[in-house]
Amino acid sequence: MKILVVEDERKLGQFIQKGLQEAAYTATLVGTCAAAEDALAESHYDAIVLDIGLPDGSGLDVLRRWRQSGFSEPVVILSARGQVDDRITGLNLGADDYLPKPFSFDELLARLRSLLRRESKQKRTRYEHAGIGMDLLSRKVTAAGQPVDLTGREFALLELFLANPGRVLTRTQIAERIWETSFDSETNLIDVYVKKLRTKLPNGTDGTPLIRTVRGTGYVLP
Ligand code: CA
């Protein structure tokens, strides 16, 4: 699941991003209203953490435009001001929750999880494929019923394969989806991560890795 973090206080933004990544979410950090609008125009996000006081405007204006344009995923607003007015305006504009600064990361995570859980009642919350089970809410993975311990990036990578069974994913596609960047596809970073993921997953019934290499192209989970 992808979360957009809009926060101009660099340290706080990075702290939230890192915490979300450790909790196995893919988190993108931006620091302005303009960058936030660009991010949402370019990609889908499952939830947004939105600071109100941004250098080029108010997060509340961004929220208003998103809701008007039909974006319906959960939004948690953050505000240093902690004023009742902001909170009420934010909730009226379609924010799902509100956290006054300072807040604990655990509290933010708990609220995001609860919103995503509520949201996902009509959505997919689980993948079952080739003996692998992935629960998107508890962030747990099993292989043949046994728990598999994955890092945030490994989880996101496996989620991408499970969401696209039988589809060949190029290294560029994987880089864009997991690392939020398209870097030179000659880099072996993706190969390293796929290798790590393979060591944690059992092989298929024919003894070969579940995630197959498509020579010169990328990878596929058949
Ligand atoms: Ca701010």
C-alpha cells in the first residue's frame, strides 16, 4: 500500500516516512502543496498524511481540490496549530482524521491502519497465490502456512508480484512502483532484492524459484 506524506518539516517528514517504510508501507515524502498535487496526479495513493502549514499554501486547500476531483482515499491532517478551527475545517473538507502536533508515530500508525481497514472493507485485503498468503492489513506473509519475515521493501516487492500474477514486470516498472524512482535499469538493486525475497520464499513444486527471471526483461510470478 502506498502512502503520500506531505510535510515540509524535513526531519518530521523523514521520520514519518521511515516509520511507515518500517511498517511495510511504500511512503513518498513531499514538502509543498505543488509537489503533493503533482504526486497525486501521477500516481495512486491508498492514504495521505497531510500537513496544513506548507510553504506554498495551506494543506486544506489541497485537500479541498482533491476531494472535489473525486479522490476518496483516507486523509489524515497534521497541524502544529492544533486549533479547533483547523480541525473542523479539515473534517468538513473531507479529512478522515486529525492529529495535532506533536504526536507519537504509533498514534499516527494506529489511526492510518484503522482508516485503511475501514476503507478496505470493499477492497482487496489479502492475496493468496502459489502457496503464499499476504494480509495487507496486518502486513503478515505466510508461505505454505508458515510465517515469513520480510522487510518493508521486500513486502512491497512481493505485493507487486502478487497484484500482477502472470505479468512480466520490467526492472523499470519495479523501480517506479517500489522505489518511487526510475533509475538506470542496469543497476542490480532490483536483482538483489528479488534474490533476497527468493531466499525467504520456498521454491515452486518443480524446485525452481517462485519468482522467475525473464531474461533481458525482468521478473514474473507465474
Ligand atoms: Ca508545516
